[in-house]
Amino acid sequence: MQFPKLTPLQSRFAASLLASAILIIIYFSLSRPPFAYAAELDERIPPDHNHPILLETEESFDDLHDGSLDQMHLEPMSDSHILARQSTPTDINALANNDPQPMNIKAGETQNWVFKKEALAGPFSPQTPGLPSVVERENTEFRQELRKRQDSDIPGGSRTLWISLNTCLQPSANSSSNIVPPQLEVYVSQSQDLQRPGPSQSMDNQKKFELDDGFAQIQLDASDSIYVGVTAPNTSDFSGIWNYEVAGSIDAPYHEFDANSPNLYFVDSDSHAALLVTNDTTQAQPNETVYQKWMDMQPPFSMFAHNQDNPAILGVQKSYCGLKQYAQLSASRETGDASMTNRGIGSKPKEQFYIQRLNTSATYIGFLAMNGNSTDAGNGVVGGGGKVWKAMNFTTKSVAYAVPSNPSKKIDELSAIYDKYASDMYQFFNFSLQQIPCNTTATAQYSLARTCDDCAAAYKQWLCAVTIPRCEDYSNPSEWLMPRNTGQKFINGSSIDVDQSLLTSVAFNSSRNSIIDADIQPGPYKEVLPCKDLCYDLVQSCPATLGFGCPLEGKGMNVSYGNRDPTGLITCSYLGAAYFLNGGSKIIDAAGTSVFWVSGVLTLWLLML
């Protein structure tokens, strides 16, 4: 039989078809793939599309009911099945790196969050400019060390994760007996089997944390997704909701609280205002770059103040957003009540705050705070949730002045009197100092230990202390206070009833400076004498040809200058003598700003010399 002649195209097709048939035959001869066979179901059983039908099991359904299910042999699941089982439910909110999430929560409610493994293994947030001093360098080294340990793709390794929360809003009390709302609770699970941690779950696979005064920070060593549950206590004693902010970060804590030091100190007050300062921000010298950066930058810190008799702040004292919501008063660069200064002993950079609208003879709680990392805040910023320092306290005075003043003088007028007198005195001194060969050889200088700059700085300190005397109310019985101007009447027209010596002695019946009695006429007051070391430092720092000298002990020193108290009480005045109330009226070197108070209003008089 003769086969038909095939065209070239038909020949190639026939060869391919034959080869495919041979391959199929070889495949079926080497393997036995299972085939599924259709079985006719009883029409009386309704179709169930929600559950799988078990096939090819040796046990009958009756056997399964007798408890043999526990002894059934189960084949291990494939990776795809495991991933499907461990995938995050869609009702759990996801957290991204340094991405804060605000949320309202009702009493008794639990809300769940997850910081996924992909975010844990993701990139770090870009660095943003922060504080220019040691704080930034320490953070940089810390982050670099973390990167060395954490630069991994996570499989087989881990990273440090910080979960932090701030309470921003609290419910209100239904009665006066319960004034502090209970704190939110946080449950954390590192188990993929517990993706909704909370109070109803077993504690075997989760840990419980409670916010402390509106703040929580949890540090974890994580290699997989982290699950978080936030629970509001189930209480009927309060009405309303909580609002909180939660964030996760692989860089550094997004929210911070410093429990070591308040870093905020009380300088002075009158009846309605107060001056507070931070500690020195750096110990660098004026010619160093970090020193100039501090002095040139916008004030990085802010502060909150709250009357301790008002309970509204209780429960959020460690939360930045909570203080922002509940604190009665604040001062910052935005309000114009904060500024950088280097006044005071040591002349180091620091920030000062001017708090107004205070109550007379009232004690306030003060908090130093920082919005974000001082230069940036919010989403994507490392430390963008802000920082709060340990609380301190201060008390306002019952008097309306801290230097001699008179209600009949307006603020600008009184400022001009003190300012002109101090400026004139310094100008006279400057003319004299210009006659001294300051920039000369070492053998021609007046001192190898002190310079003309040291002399000028010592004179400024001394001049400010004696030109604008720090004073207290005349009724203050403290023994270190010196009665002044006893020969004049009080502002209300009454006179003091004292022995004749206070009326006839020049040290008592007049003020230190004649302009106070002639131009201001404050009436009797008591002066906190300048510290005698200010006078000694002036004499030691300046050339002898300028003629500076201090009075002798028993011959004028005791009525002109005071002694520093070894226990820390402010028994003499120097620029920047700050009250450290947390330590029991201690003092530190603080802002060197001259201040005076008129009718309850504080004016900052910055010496621009």
C-alpha cells in the first residue's frame, strides 16, 4: 500500500505529534497520578459548599465520633498552606515604621494592631537634624550600633522593635470620688498563633503592660510579625472615650519619657508670673561650633505648667499629647515665651521660659517637653512623637515684684530707668578698660591668669547684681535679708514701726542705688544681698589700676554682700540663682537674665552689653 506523499509542513506536524504521544506513554508508565472519581451523592443530602468532603479515609464517620479523631494521621501541610493559615486577618490594623496611628477607644473595647515582618525587615527611616549637642551624638552612635546588629533580612536574625503609646484624651469622672481614669492596657504577642492579643486570651502567648501616666514603651527583640492589643478598662465610673496614639519603630522609641531629671529649674516669680530655665545644654566653649549651634538655633524645648490643685492633668503627666491637651499653661517658641540665653555663671547655652497668668501663692507642676525631635515631628520622623521630662514644682509669691518697683511706674518706664543706669555704668567702665593694654605680650599684661575679657565678664555679673537688687516682701523674717529704704513710707501710705537704728542708719534707711529712692520710690523692702564672691571675682579679674575693692568684714561687708549657704539655700543673690525645688531649695547655675516684676507682670531685661 502506498502512503500519500506529505508536504514538508505536514511531515513536521506528524513528527511532533508522534513525539508527544511517545512522551505521554513514557510519563504514564513511570508515574501513577491519583485521579478523582465522581460519586453519585444521595439527593436527600443538601449540598454543602462551606466544608470539604473527606475521601479515602479508613475511618468511618462513626469512628470519628468515638474520639479516634485525635489518633488520625495528618499529613504535614505545605508551605503555601502554612502561609495561608498565618496570614494577617484584614480586621487587624497595620503599623508602619515611625507612622503614628491615633485611635478612639471605648471602655471595655480591645483594638488590635500588627507590626508586620515586612516592616520589621524594611529600611530605617532617614535621619533628620536634631539637637546639636551630645544628645544627638549619642543617638547617632546608638543607631549605628543598632544598624550593625540589625542590618539583616530577618530570616535567622532579629531586630529591636519599639512599640510606644501616649494617651491623648481621657474620659471624665461621673463623681468627685473617682477623679483619675484608669490607664489603658497593652497586650503583646510574638506568636503567630495569637494574632489578637487581649484580656480574653491566655497569657501563655502574650504579655500585659499598663500605661503609666499615659505613657508606655515596650522594647522587643523580634524576628517575625508582632501583634498588639490595646484595651480600655471596662468601667462605669467614667463617661466618654480614650484617645491614644500608638507607633512602632525599628530606629528608636517614637514617644519618650525621661524619668531621671526634670532638666527644668525655677529662677524666680512674682504673684502672677515665673521665670524658669533648663540646665546648661552643653559644656562647650564659646569658640566651639556646637556652642554656636545652640545659641543660633530656635528654642528646641517647650514647657507645660499646671496648678497642682487641679486634677485634670492626672493620668497623662508623661504623655506629650496628653499634656498638650490638658495642661493649663505652656511656653514655647511658638508662643514667644521661650528663648535661648547664655547668661549666668559659666555663660553656657540654655533655654529660658516666661510663664504668665499664674495664681498668687500657688504651687504649679512644671514639665519640660520637646515636640518631636526638636526640629521635626510626625510621620516618618525618628522620635517624632515628642519627649517629656520628669515633673518639677514651683510656687508663686504673694508680692508683685522681685526688684524694687512702684505701681505708678509703667513697665516701659521702669525698664528704662534700670536699663539706662546699668548701660551708663557699663559704658564708663568700658572707657576705663580701653586704657588697659589688653592685646599685648605676656610680659606686659596685667595678669597671666586673667584677661580683659575676664574682667569685663566679672564686671557684668557684679553690675547686674547690684544695679537691680533682688528683693523680698518686707514681712519676710529670713535673717539673711537686709532691710532697705526704711525711711520711706509704704505704697499705701503707712510707715514701719521699728527701732530708731533702722531709721537713722544709711545702710537701712536708703537703697543701694540712689536712683531707686529718687526715681522709683518703692517704699521699704528687704534685699537679698549680692554674693560676696562676685565682688572678690571682680577684684581678682580686673587690673588694680581700675581701683576696684571690696569692703572689709565688719566694716561694710555684712550690709553690702551675703554668703552662699552650704546647704543650698539662696541666702545671697547672683545672676542665675535658680531654685531646685525637687531637691529642697537647692541652687544651680541658670540663666543670667535680670528680671523685675511690676503689678504681677514679669519683664525680662536682657543686658545687651
